[in-house]
Amino acid sequence: MRIAFFDTKSYDIPAFEEYGGQNGMKFKFFETKLNEDTADLAKGCDAVCVFVNDTVNAAVIDKLCSLGIKMIALRCAGYNNVDLSYAKDRIAVARVPAYSPYAVAEHAMALLLTSIRRIHKAYIRTRDFNFSLNGLTGFDLHGKTMGVVGTGKIGRIFINICRGFGMNVIAYDKFPAEGSGIDYVELDELFRRSDIISFHCPLTEETYHMVSKDTIGQLKKGVVLLNTSRGALIDAEALLEGIKARQIGAACLDVYEEEGDVFFNDFSGHIIADDVLARLISMPNVIVTSHQAFLTEEALNNIAETTVANLLAFSKGEKSGNELC
């Protein structure tokens, strides 16, 4: 098989060349993202491999089909950037449902600890030989109430981590995990009771802007928000206003709803046009990482291995179990 690989980063290539080479696959790596203007780069290929910020709408699907592309291989779990209803009966789509849930859950906890114990500020200070502790007072996690929205694999691993810190955990999920021993509550109760809220759910019409100007008032004053899932779960402008109003005590974001043209790129020395993102980053109680939670050696290997297996199964007319349509 010949696969056009879009939105390529240097860390993507080694594992895909290894697993793909073992199965006779040839990848054409492109730094550009997939969209209607770049789809022609896939000419002569059998499939495309895309990531979270590639555009796979109806127009792109039509273009790919006209080029003879038979499959879209997502090297990620989320698929909100793919028009699945339009893809059905036109082109096959498969994903990587779980590459390393530990990577994302551990990153969420790392963000939380960094924020509440002011580790990022202490690091900067000591680099300047400033060893003062003024302004670095944090708070214990032990005994605090953690609200977890979404209890799939990542959410349940994060819950176990929180329990290890002695936290009280409550959770919300439209489809509760039976027999899990998780204390499920309704979303409004979770918002009302939680000292910290961590989001681990997919982006759907129901979850879009779960945190908005209409729901921020339900949150416990001073709440800490963690989002390592999808940016649009939180209305960024409402988040900014909630922080300014002191309703939200801190925010730790690995995703951002308008991240597509910013994340994964180096803009140091440039002016960021996104005023909301720039203002969020300037806040002393906000930490932003650029969709980094998945980025471990284990995850990269699992992503490549599963993606190649999906492509190989399709080429043989077999089912991989990861098909979306």
C-alpha cells in the first residue's frame, strides 16, 4: 500500500517507517495538513493517514474519492474532524481507539500538580537564583473532591490516580461503567460539588461547550478545570471571563477549541492573532500545553502499530475492529 501521511512531525516518522516497512507499506510524508487544497498530494496513493487537526469534510472526501483513495486512517482516537455520515458508503474510515490512556491521564495529573503547587513558577525563579517562597503557596489534593466527566479508559485511569492521592471522586457519564465502583452523579451536581473538574469525554453535540457562560455560575467558586480531551468542551471566551471574575481558580489546558492553526507549530517570535488564547496564556493561573498529553514513546509506537494494522486489515478485506465506517 501507498499512504499519504498528512500533518507529519519528526516524532511520527520512525515508528511508522518501522511498522509500515515490516508490512511492505510506503508512506509519503507531508508536513501540510489535509484540506481541500492539499488533498491532491495524495494522488497515486491508496489511503491517507490523518491527525486531529486535518480537515476531512464532505469536500475533502469527494476529492479523495476522485483520486482513488479507498481509506482514511486516523492516527488518533477522536474523529470529530471527520464527516462520518458523508463518508459512509464512500470511503472507509478507521481510528486508533486507545494508544496509551496512561499517557493522557498522567499528563492531566502532571498539569494539576504543576498548577496547584506552582512548580512552573518555582522553576523559573530558581533559574534566576531566586529562592524565595513568597507567592508559591498551594493546597493539598488529599480530601478534595475531584469531578471526572467521562469514564472511558482514560477517565477510569485518572480516577485511580486521584484515589491514590486520597481524593474523593465523583463522576458523570451518559453511559456509566457498570460494576466499576465509581460514584456517578448528574452533571449539575458534579459542577456544584467539585473542587477540581477533569474532562475525559469525546466532543459531540451534547458535550460542545459543557463549560459556557450559562454553566460557569454552577461551578464551585475557585474550581480548577483540567481539559486533556477536546478543546471545544470549554467555551474559551467564557473561561476567560470566569477566570477574570474569580469564579474559576485555575485552568490547565492541553487542548483549545481554536487550536487547529496554532498547536504543533513554533510561533516563538511571532504575534499570535488569537486574542483569547494570548490572554489565557498571560493569566498567572492558566497552564497551556499544546496537545502534548498523548506524546510518549509508548503511545507513538502503539499509534503506529494499530494504524498499520488497520491499513493492513483493510487491504486484505478483513475487519480490524477499529472501523468507524
